[in-house]
Amino acid sequence: MRRAASAWTGIVAVFAMWVVVTVASIDARSGPDQEGLVRPKPSAAAPAQAAPLAPSTPAHASLAAGATGKFKATLANGQPAPGFTGDDTCIQCHEAQGSINKTPHGRVNNPRTPSANSGCESCHGPGQAHVDDDDKGKILRFGDTKEDARIGNEACLSCHTKGPHALWDGSAHDARNMACSSCHSVHTPKSFENQLKTDTQTALCQSCHQQQAAKMRRASHMPIAEGKMECSSCHNAHGATNVKLLKVGNWLNESCISCHTEKRGPFLHEHAAVRDNCVSCHDPHGSPHERMLIAKQPMLCQRCHNHSRHPATIYDQTQLNNRSNRMLSRGCVNCHSAIHGSNHPAGVTLLR
């Protein structure tokens, strides 16, 4: 018993000493404030940021520093830094490109623009080596070749990394090695906004997507030709989290119901084709049939309902010649009007 008591006495003494040492160390790291409370002292200042890139850095490596305003290639006396020439030298040969001052990139009062930093060399890199080169190389070019596209896109993405451009890396257009300059013109844009190479966004997209452009001219189509919509109303050309570069959602139906909310549901009685995919029945770019249907009724419905509660036959040429009452006007939806779904207790057959 005595040994057990002495052992417990020793444990209590060790614990008391540990508490005293811990409190003393806390007091050493902190001090009382005006209210008498003990608060931790602020942490040490963050280390200074790395020095800006030197002017001797290759053109493609110094883009981010110049384009984001972290480095301005001018000395205290206003002269260009070593390796840089200044805009005046560039304009002597590239006079036509001086029109950049009329675009958003030429707004000197905006610190995020190239003109507010190193001018032409914010995007094209230091130009002294280009001036001294007899072949006029050694400068960053924005072309449509694979090499120029990758390097040129890096220059654009040094600034344009937010909003609709955030998902460019790995997108459908990036995977095909498209250059930003394929669609946009920094110096001589033709559109009112977004600095596009064509007058309208629709004309630009149609230059590649010709099949979709042809559908837009059919009898039933989205109001794109009328100017009420654009391709970007549904798609984000710079990247998305889905396959078709849709602006809304990860699934086609989510994009459609963002406008057609009355078709969203949920419904007590659903139509399987609607739940599966809107394009099971509709072509979103245009169709020769009303309501942009991919086929005329009742042929469209008979793709799934080839045998139903009606006479076990396909409504084909015979019924067309006899003018069956099930072929008139809008066909099947003469009766099955709640084709997208019904909340009526007796709406299992999607009747009105």
C-alpha cells in the first residue's frame, strides 16, 4: 500500500511540473492586451516575393510578368529597360498594328492592359533581339501553326484565366490546338465586342461548324438568324465541364430547362424519352419540322411506340392515303398533349 501511495504521489508531482512549464512557455510567446486577455502574437511577416523576371529572359518566359502588371520594362528615367525597345520602335515597322490603342488592350488607364505595362512587348516579349535580327525572328508570334498556337495561347492565358476562360485547358478547342488568334484579333477586330475576326459571333462559329450553320437556316430554328440569340447563349467556346461545351449544367437537359423551365418537372407521370434526353425528339440547331422535331409525327412517336393500345399497325402510306383521324394536324399529340409529363392522377397515358 505504501509503495502504491508513493507511486501516485510521484505521478502527481510530475504532472504538476509539466503544467507549470507549459503555462510558462505560453506566457513567453504571448502577452496581455489592453483587456487583460492573453492572445497569441501575430505571426512573422511573409517572406518577400521573388524579384521580377530579368529583361534577358526569353520572350515566351517573360510573358506573365509583363502581361499581369508585375513588371514594367521601363527605367526610372522613362527609357526602355535593357532588351526592350518601346512601342515607338515597334510602330516604325508595324504601323498598322498601332490601331491597338483603339481596343480594350490599349486603355492606358487600366493597369491590367498591355498598354499600361510594357506595351507591345507585354505580349510579344522583349523586342531588341528582334530589331537586331536580320531575319526579323526572335519574337513571339501569334499564328495558327501548332508551335505558335501553344506559345501564343500562353501569352493570352497569362491574363485571361478567369470567368469564361477558366476551363480552357483541356477543352475541345484546346485539344485541337486552336489558337486564340484563330477567332480573336487584338489589333484589328471587326466585331463590336470580344474582338472577333468577323462582324458577328454567329458568322465566326459557322466558319468551322458548317453542318450546324445549315440547320439554322431550316424552317424551324433557334432565333439566331434574327439576332435574338447567339451560339454563346448555349455554348462556352472557351471550355466547360461537359462534352458539348454547354454553359449550364453537366447534362444536355439541364441546359434546355434553363430556358424551358415549364418542361422541367418533376412529374408524377414522366415520359421516358424526355427524361433521357431532349434531343431524342428535338434537334436544337434546326429542323424542317415544326418545333424542331427530328421527324414528323406520327413517325417520330412510332420510333418507340410501334405497337401500342391502338390497332397493331404502323401508320404509314395506307393510313396517309385514307386520311386517318390519327394522322391529322399534330398527330399523336392531338390526344397525348402532355407529352413532356403529367401530374394528373389519371395521366399515365399523358392525355390532356
